[in-house]
Amino acid sequence: MSSKLGAIQMARGKKDYSILVIKHGFAAMLFSLISGFVMIFSMLGGISLSPIPVLIDVTIPGTPDGWRVVHVGMMLNGVMAVAIGCASSVLGVPEVRLKKVVWGTVIAVWGNCMFYLFGMFAPNRGVTLEGNSLGEFSVFGVLAFIPAFIGALTLIYAVYSLLTTQKD
């Protein structure tokens, strides 16, 4: 195998990993856009078919503020994932490190998603495993905290890896 062909295959492998995190970023953006409609329905107290003057009376779980957090947070997480995917291609991150950067970012995006969703229903907002000044312990708090904590650690690793990558 020629060295040129090996370089092309290596670049394709890297590109595929970058594409994976970029696609997760776009999936997060899609989730954000859908949650934006849920936020509107929560504000209205039902499902609106505007401009058709129909309002289907449905109780939407959560609060408009909680759904706003999901909507904005997931959009920003999507943008972050796309940026990391693009940056990792430009920086020439070695493949072994790139896999960790990509999966660390993906874990962070969806861990944050769980934090936003479950934190909306947690008295303590999911910022600790135990009760705190915001509210008492709940299962929703645990379901919010653990994925977000893991995601925070994996994202710190991913960003640090990108920051310390030396381009050849």
C-alpha cells in the first residue's frame, strides 16, 4: 500500500469521526427545534395549530421556563458539537485522540439533554445528588445530575485534547 493511499484512508477515518459528532450536533439542534414547539404549547396551555384557530387543550408537563432551557441549551449543544467536529478536522487531531474527543462530546451533548429535561422536574434542579437550597432530593435530580456530571468530565477532556493538539 502506498503511503499516499494510507494517508487518504486515515483522512477518511478522521473525517468519519468528525461527521459523527457533526451529525449528533444536528440531531441536538433538531431536538431543540421540536422542544421549542413544546415550549410554545406549554405557554399556551395546549397544542395550537396556528394559523388555524384551534387549540387542543392538553396539559404539557414542565414549565415554559424549563422548556426554554431545553430549547436554548440543546441548540447551543448542537452548535458546540458541530464546531468541535469542524475544529477537529482543521486541527488534525490524531485518530486515537479523535475518537475520545468525538465520544466525549457526544456524551456531553446527550448528558446535558438529560440534565435539562429531568432538571425541569427536580426540586433541587439536578445540580446535586442530594437536597440543596433549591429543593429536596428526588429521582429526577439523580437522573439529571449523573449524565450531566459524566458529560461535563468527558467534555473537559475533549476540549483540553483539542486545545493541546499539535498540528503536524
